[in-house]
Amino acid sequence: MRIQLLPDQLISQIAAGEVVERPASALKELLENSLDAGASDIQVSLLQGGVKQLKVADNGAGIAQDDLAMALTRHATSKIATLEDLESVASLGFRGEALASIASVSRTQISSRALETKHAWRIASEGSEIAPLEPTALDAGTIVEVNDLYFNTPARRKFLKTEATEFGHCEEAFSRVALSRPDVAFILQHNGRVLSRYTASKPTKRFSEVLGAEFAAESINIDEQAAGLRLWGMAAKPTFNRNSRDTQYVYVNGRFVRDKLISHAIRQAYQDVLHHDRHPAFVLFLELDPNLVDVNVHPSKTEVRFRDGQAIHRFIFHALHKNLATPTGVSNAVTASQAAHNPFYPTYQAQINLSAQQTPNFYETMFGNNGFGNTQNNSSSIGLQANRDAGVSLGGFDDSSQQNDFASQDFAAVDFPLGFAVAQIHGVYVLAQNAQGLVVVDMHAAHERIMYEKLKSALETKQVSMQPLLLPVSFNADRLEVATVNEELASGADNLHQLGFDIAVLSPTTLAVRAVPTMLQNADVVTLARDVLRDLREYGASRALTERRNELLGTMACHAAVRANRSLTVQEMNALLRDMEATERSGQCNHGRPTWFQVSMNDLDKMFMRGK
């Protein structure tokens, strides 16, 4: 067959295959046109999932009479005129093909009245046939009505799904746009019924309306700026996670995008606090100079390329990592006015700061380097003691008169975020009382996070202190374990010493552990050494200390953490609570599971039907 030019109608229909995949694709393009026109009120009406009819009405700037016919012509646009415009495009639309593509596969009509004009005009098309302009009645703005989508391409129409499915996609497209512009009012109707109505509001209110009050309540406000970049929005706490990516929204200069680089940065930021098979929830806005991002990558305009992708990745990762690392107590920390009326707060804050610096931490000061001293049973399995004993856990409260005053303080005035321990349940959970009610702590998970963060900090600063053992611990080792130690010794890289271990080869089948990290000195030395050697062998020392570092340190932290069925005194329990308040990411263990839950007084009252 000879090479020949395709008819304009066929060219438009081919383009429509990329731009208008389904009714939701057309809706997205029309909504973006309305926003580019400066609309402050947009109304969407759908029939049969948008397949029968899709109508978008706005109060934007409108289209001039002479431009209406051009609006249905391919590659005709008012948004760019030169290559320089394309390289710094700030509008949502710019390709000039959306309306033409939609019109080529539907029966379309556009009614519009431009600003400061007396009359509105209407143009209609049916596939490639465009009717003459005619006057119409319209107060202001534009109405685009798309009927019988794919009526002239029946093969493509067969690929559309059920009405419910197509409407679901339309609703998602509507929500994405509504999230991007809280300052604009939106209405969504389906088959004559209003399903969503959003008034112009602040971003936090719009996020709550679209994504639900629970998302808003369980999210952290993000607003970070650096080097001309800004990341703002809301990111859910790791405990509010999902089994799919259905609550993930990223916008670049107001444009919804799916970008692998951004997704990877966000996933990395959540890595330490999110269970591996769960997904975070967020709505985040990245703002940067339009010249630093290319939005002309795909007709759908949901893909972008950054001029300096590594810088964008670093910025997003560090911005989220910083906010997710907030210690448990910071959001509920004592206010300045409360501190002024509380004689004990300065001492408490000094202890928190001391713990955060790990010089020394509460456990080392009170119970020895392992955090909880020896394994001797110093209390009953329930561990319930009088509240007056709670004060001694903080250090510096040895005066019994101060203990009584401290424990009797009004929680509204002294708001220790995790409160004070009152009991231990089955050697697993710590119960504490705080200003809101009851706190339940998984003591192993919480201590594991604390030790994990300490190990990370120590390794980063190359200050993993080593504790020589009074008597080296020897054990029968397999050939791979012995070979791993020999390779480490032969390499001269000192990786084991960097981790705080001194392991020697006594024979082809025997290893001796001569020193372990100070923080892990009371762990099971043989099991700990074997786990570390396994990680070094399976991943290689360099990889284990770089990309697999967190997994390796997590293994070590698990060995160091207080075990289940270990009875704690109230003083030890309070020491754990105070260190949780000073430790980054202490709301989750390093596997992403929660370390504590709050049960409010209202919840407790409801359980016991108080006041009914």
C-alpha cells in the first residue's frame, strides 16, 4: 500500500484514543479547561455513567464568538503560542487537542458567553460535522455538553464497562480535581441526583470532605520549603494505612500526576514506619518553577519529567521523613503557658532532651545499659502500684513529698502525652493514664523502636559502642558462618567492628563472640551473632550496611528489646513511656505495627453506658 495522508476525521479519532479513553478522561479535560478559564463555580452532570451525557458548566471567562469554531479544531489553543511558552507552561491544558478529540467521537455542543459581551453563542458538532454558530441564552461562562460518547466508533464503545464502573471512574476524576482546588466550588450530579457538593473552603476542609474525616484526623499537615521547592498537603500517619493505593494524590504545580520518582521518594519516607504490604495515604502538592518540569510527556498529561530528578527525590523524601519522624509526645507536648504554672515541667523537659541525645538515656541511668536491667522479677505480673510511685521514674524525683505532689497534678495542667503507668497486663501490655484517658502500650514493639532509633543514630555517627564480654561466648558454627567471619577479617573493612561486634574464629567449626554492642549486651549473644552473620552473608557487607542497613539494625533491635512476659516495675514502665515521648517514629515499631493506642474517656464511658 502506498503512503498516504489520513483524513482529518480519522486523525482526530486516533488522537481521541489517547486523550479520551473513557468518559472520565473527557471529564478531566473539561474540568481542567474550566479551571484554566478562571472558574470559581463548576457543576458536573452525568447520565448513565457519563456515556449518555457528560455536561460541565462553569462561570469562567468564556469563549469569544469568533473563537468558538476554533475550539473544536485540533491544535488550536489560547494557552501557548511559542516553544518558550511550552517549556514554562503553567496552565493545566496546552496541547489544543482535547475538545477536538472529544467532539470527533461524540455529539458535542458548546455554549459560551465571554466576559463583557452582551450575547452568548452556541456551536454544535456530530463527529466531523460542525454546525454553524447560533445565539443562545447564558448568563456567563461556558457549558460543554458531550452526548453519546463513541456513537460513531462502536468497536471502541464496546470496551466501556458498566454504568456503575464508568461513573466510579468519573467520580474519581472529579475528586482529583476538587482536591486540587479547594478555592473553587464543585457540584456533581449523576442521573439527576446530586452526589457531591463542595463549597469553596480551606484545603484541610476540602481534604476532609473528599477523603473523609478519619483521614483528616489521622493525618499530619505538611508544609516544607527549600531551594525554590515547596511540598505541602496532608500525609496520613502510618497507623492509617490502606491495602491499596486508593488514597494517594500527588499534584505538581496543581496538576494531578502519577510519577514513579515521587512515588519512590514517598515510599522510602514511610519505609521505617509502614508494614511492607500496606500503603500510605496522602494528598501532596509539589510546587516549583515551571521551567524545571516538563509536562509535555503524554497526551493524558499525567506524566512529568524533572530537570533534576535527584534533587526532587531528596527534597520530598527528607520533607516527609522529617514530619513522620516526630516523636510521640511532640504533638501533645506541654504548652508554654502550662509549663509556666508547672514547677516540675523544666525537669521533665530536661530529661526528655537528655534522652533524645542519648547521654545517657533513662534506662541506662536507672536500670543499666540494656534498658530494663536484669531479668529478675521485681514486681507482680500485673505490676499495679499506687499512683504516687509514678513520679520516681523520671529521675530527680527522689523526694517522697515531691512524688506525691507530682502524681496528684491535674492532667490538664501537666499533659504528659503518654501519661503515667498504672499496670502491666500478662507481661505484654503497659496500661497508662493520661489527660485523654487510657493508653495501651505494646512494650516489646515500643522498646524495639527505641533501640532501633538508637542503633541507627549510633551507626550514622560511627559511635556504636562495644562491650567486651568478661568471658567470650563460643558456639558451634556452620561452615558458612565461619567463612563469613574469615572474609570480614581478611577484607580489613572492619564491618563487624562498625556494628559493635568482635567475633573470632577458634576452629573450622567454632566461633567466639568477644564483644557485642553495648546496647545489646543482655541479648542472646549466640542468636544475635548468627542473625547478623546471616544478613552479612546473604546481602554482602557493603549492601547490608547501606541499602539493607535498616533491616539489619531492625534485627539487632528486636534482640535488644524487652521480651514478652517480662514483668516491669512501675518505674520501668514510666521510663519506657518517657523515652517513647522523646523517640522519633515511636508510634510504630520498625515493622510498621502500632506501638500504642489511646482510648478516650468518652470511649470508656460509652463502653460502660455511663450517662445513659
